[in-house]
Amino acid sequence: MDEVDIRRKTIELIDLKTQDNQIQAAFVHRLANVKEERNGEIYYKFSTPESIFDYKRARMAVFGKVPEEERTKIEELKRNEQLFEEIFGEEG
């Protein structure tokens, strides 16, 4: 590969990563706004950012200080959301 081709591919990869980050942020935003009813009152399903993804614990997992599953919490939630949508269809 010549330098121009490498630079072009680098720019494309940066654009793809930016797009992926935007999609991830939109998903987390939607997930954070999920509400549920308990005892006749409406509550947010996730009360803190850490209830969706605990960055401190995930960072510690990289160094073997907490279980690996903490790092994959958002991916698990996304899989569950996809399964839910496959079973029940898209949200109204």
C-alpha cells in the first residue's frame, strides 16, 4: 500500500469509529430513558449511570481486579434489547 491509500483508509476508519460512537451514545441515551411503573408511580429503570455501565469496575477488570462480566454489561443489555425486539417487535 502506498501512503495515500493508507491515509485514505485511516480516514475511513476514523469516520466509521465516529459513527459507531454516535450509535452507541444514542442507544445508551434510549436505554437511560426507559421507565417502569412500580406501585402506580413511574420510575426510571436505571437510576444512575453505573446501573448501566460501571466504568470504574470495568477499568479495574482490565487489571483483573473484578470479574470479566462487568466489562460486558452494555453488550449484554444490547443483546437482551435485540432479543426483546425480535420477540415483541419494535417499540411504538
